[in-house]
Amino acid sequence: MIGDLCARIRGALDASLVGSERLGFGLLVALFAGGHALIEGVPGTGKTLAARAFALALGLTFRRIQFTPDLMPSDVTGTTVFNPKSGEFSLRPGPILTNVLLADEINRTPPKTQAALLEAMEESRVTIDGTPVQLPQPFFVCATQNPIEYEGTYPLPEAQLDRFLVRVEASYPGEPEELALLERVAGGFDARDLEASGIAGVTNASEILDARQIVRAVTCSPEVRTYVYRLVDATRRHPQLSLGASPRAGVSLLLAAQATAAIEGRDFTLPDDVKSAAPFVLPHRLIVRPDAEIEGARARDVVAELLSTVPVPRE
């Protein structure tokens, strides 16, 4: 079922819109595992375009928030407004009450406003003036940020990064993908009007919720669970890291491995599913020691090293 759904979503898009197969895979893993995705890349690599096209192909309700330094938490969650005629307060919901939320340039707003997403991402609800409000299901946050521009930005705190199931890099496309994009533009494609490009919703909320239930039912053997733990534990003892992966990271890696297996058409996980998911799930949760970073160490390199050194179980 999930394989057919993935084929329909991929058929509604192509690499010239999603940027790369890797980016599309990361978004699908986050969606089906019930998590959220952070897209990171330099300007002009199509981060916002990929998120908008992906949301349009899903056929779900979609809202976008352009994060700015003066954005307030109530601009995200909503607020209550007093009606002088009725003498009562009424709820004015914010843009977060949607199925797919694009948090564009999330690192351009202060931590106070970034934190407005914490409850929503973890519990699928928001509290507005003391009143809890459940969010529509499924709820999926797709955030973007620029990793090279620091002026006027507020780096996401570790607690916020840990809420993102995956982080995906929007890198430069390959020659076939970029030529296909240029061909689209030459043929009249306008990224500001994706609806006119022919992208149509190919699924619905009920089908995606069913897919998530299928993912949670994917069998994960004790050997694979132990492998997940050993990878996570190894990050806590690595000499180049000052902060290793949390227990939440282990849970996220397990869920991402289950989603990977389901996307591949299996109802059981393999160590290879963990290996495929780890580069998306672990690096953004790790902090490299300053002295190691000066020497060129990167979190993704540490993860690659651990994937090649931590013993793989034999099923």
C-alpha cells in the first residue's frame, strides 16, 4: 500500500521540482514515520519550492509562515479576540492549524517564536491563552533554513532540532535534473504558480494516517533494536562529540527505519534500513567538539564512521 502511495506521490512530482531523490526520500520518511522535516541548503536550491510541491502533491491543507525577526508566537499559534458586541472572547486560529505547515527560514525568528512550534511538533496540539487546541491530523512541519548566512538569524536550539525527525540537505541538482528544470522554465513554468503546472493531489488525510499505522506495525527484531541502540550509544562516547544522540534520537531512528522498510515494500526492518535512515536522523542531533570542528570534523562524517565500525547484527 505504501509502495503504491509513494509511486503516486513521486509520479506527481519529478526531480526538477523536489531537487533530488535524496530530498524526496527524506520527506517521505518523515511523513510516514509521523515526524517533521528540516530542509537545509544555500539560497536558490529550491527548498521552499520542494516543500510547496510536496504539499500540493499530498492534497492536504497547506499553510506557509515566513519567519521574520518581528514574528510573535501568537502569529503562529493564534490568539483570542474580544468581541465588544457579544462581550465574549473568540478564538482566532493561527496558520499552524493545518495539515502541512511550511516554516520558511525558521532560523530568522527569535527563540521565543521558534518555541511556539515545540508543543505542536511533539504533541500535535497548541495552547492558546490557556486553552489546548488539537491540530488537524496528519500534522507535518516542513521547515527550511540557510546554513551559510548568520547575520540576522537565530540558530535553532538543540531542543528544537531534536523535534525534527530528519534533516535533509538541498544540494545542487545533477545535470539531468537542472537541465529538466531549465526546460520547464523555458516552456513557461512559473514556480510562483505551482497549481498551473499540473501538480494535483494524489492522496488524502485518511490514506496517510493509514500509512502511518502500517509503518508502526512493521516488525523490528531485537537484533535491529539492539543495533539502533549501539549506534546511538556510540555517539555518546565518540571523542569528537561533546553531545551525543538522545533517547528520542534512538526512537526517531527506529521509526525512520520502519518507514524505510515500508517504502521498500517490506513489513520487517533490516539493518540496512537503519543504515539508510541514520544519515537523515542523527547528524543534526550531534554537537562536534570545537577543537575537532577546527580540524574539519563534521557530524555527518562521525555518523558515517560509526555506520562502518559498529558491528551489524546477523539476522
